[in-house]
Amino acid sequence: MTVSFWQADGQQPVREVDTLVVGAGLVGCASAYFLCQAGHEVIITEKADLALGASGRNAGFMITGLDSYYHRAVEKYGEAVSQEMWSLSRQTIAFWRERIAEAGGAVQHTQCGSLLLAESEAEARDLEDAARALDKAGLSMQFHSRDPLGRGYFAAIEHANDGAVQPVQLAQAVFKQSGAELIANNELYAIEQTDAEYVMVYTRQFIFKARYVMLCTNAYSPQIDPYFVGKVIPNRGQVLVTAPLAVPPLTTCGYSDYGYMYYRTTFDNRLLIGGARNRAFDLENNTTDDRITQPVQDALDAYLRRYFVDVTVPVERRWAGIMGFSIDGLPLAGVLPDKPRVGFAVGFTGHGLSLGAGTAMRAVERLLKGTSAGAVDAGRLTV
């Protein structure tokens, strides 16, 4: 993040605050909610505005688990951590639904379930192995040995508790319920912890003197503090959405190709398709440029033609968003080693709606009480 001397010459007014949250996406708003619930006065500062980053550019999936099939997660992280992460995703989804209920109809959502679909016989075998592992672990799901959609897939795992949401409306609701104040259009350019009690945060409009700071900056974290370099990698995700359809082509959230493709019907009956990042890793990895790219959009168009031949309306919108991938695939919650009053909840690897609120709650407790954040504690990366 860079702010020129002309934009902020160091003479900005100093504002003393109890707790400053940096980032007004879903995780930032959830962190503000938990901080306010703990009795703190909270200001959120944001370089753009509420939910204008990845929180307002994703597909709106509230799905259970990680971006890995369960048996692969067990191979990588072990059974205990995998179970913990699946539980954390359920807690996160439950939190969002509590906020949705409190919003009283202001947030469009549906508990439509999800289908993890296989695009090949090999992927179907992997899905069956994942289903066995989930069943052995006592985790609820239903395995379909054939395509439940009749669109050319080979098998599926169904999670009935999953759902879809309008993510900008959700962020707005969580922010409103938090009771925090928002200062938008206020880019951060430096953080210093000058003593044991306060952190100085330099932004374009203000210099904040804060007792606590919580960074909820996900993909942009490496631009804020060198601690995150090599730990959080920015990656671009791309999406298209069609014109409205007379009949919804899907009544569930679908994802396939090991999670690289995903699709749903919007609340006004448009088909949304996203993903295909694996078709152009060289373009999509390690970038904060949120422009769409032709190879990925071509792949999304091809997917539309292959699996949704009944959808004949035109594509009306295409966009991109920047996700923060952690180096080991698990979110990062902790405090900066050289700034112990600066906490963070970042690195959601494309699953912020699935893991963000639960991680934020643990990050807040880590900052305020010093308690371990469990499987998402960033201390694991220094062991």
C-alpha cells in the first residue's frame, strides 16, 4: 500500500481510539462485532468502502469444510485438525445465519445445500474416498454415486446444511449489528507500535493512536507488514453472470474440478459461474490486479456451454476479485511478533464465507486474552 506525501504529509489529525479494525469486508465486520461484544469501542478503517473487495466479489457460498477433500485434508493436516476445521466452518455458517436472522429480511439467503461434483471418473473415485472418510469421522453428508443434476457429472457429495447468500448485504448487516464506526476511503500506509500500550496507524485521513489493532486485510496483508510476505499470497478469482432466466438452472450451490469451478443461481434467477483459475495459474497467482483475463473468461464460457447447454441467455457481467491464500491452506490468526497489540485474521484461501467469522472470533480472543487460536493460530508457521 502506498500513499504519496501529497496525499498525506504527516500533518493529519491524530485520533485516539480504543480498537481499530483495518478492512471492512466480512471478516473485518465480524471482528468488529466480536470486539464490540467484548466491550470495546471500535472504528473500522477501509481503503475503499464496505465490502468492495473480495467480500463483495465472491459467489456467496456458505459451504462446509476446507478447499481440500476431507481425506486429502486428513493426509495433510491430520484427523484432529481436519475435524476442527470442519467444525469451525459450521460455527462460521451458524454465526452468519444468526446475523441474517437478526437483520429481519434485509439479507437474501437460502439454505439450498451444496453439491461437490466430480467431472471425471478419477474425481468420482476421490469423492467416494472423501465420503468414506467423512462418514468415518461422523460428519454429515450424502454421497451420490451418479450425477444428481443430470448434467454430465459422475458423482457428488451433498451437504444439506450449506447455503447461498448475497454477500454485500451480509457484510452490511454484520457491520450495522456490530455498532462500530466506519471510516471509508482511508488507505493505510504505516503501522508502528511505539510503546507497550499504544499502536500508531498512519492513514490518509487520520493518524490513529489505538490500544488495539486488528488487521482483516487478507490478500493485501503483505503490503501492510513484512510478516505476511510468503505467508499470504494474493490470487485472482473470476466470475461471470448471465441475464435472468425464466427457470432457475440450479437450486443448489455447485462446485467441481476439486473446487476450481463453482456455480449457483442468483436470487433473481441468473446463472453465476466462477473459477477456472487452474487454467491459467501463471496469470492468476500472486497478483492484486483485479482485471478479468481472456484465458479464464474463455474457460468460464466453455464451461457454460458444456454443462449448461439449456442456458441460452447472454452473459451480462464479468468481474474479478483478489483472494488471500495462506501458505499451508489454513487461515492465519495471531498477533504480529514485533507488534503484540496488532492482531490479524487473514489467509482464507477462497473460503472466507466458510471460515471467516470463526477465525475472527479466535483472532480477537488471541489479541485480547492471549489464548491460542487452535488450528488457525499463526504460531504454527514458526514452529
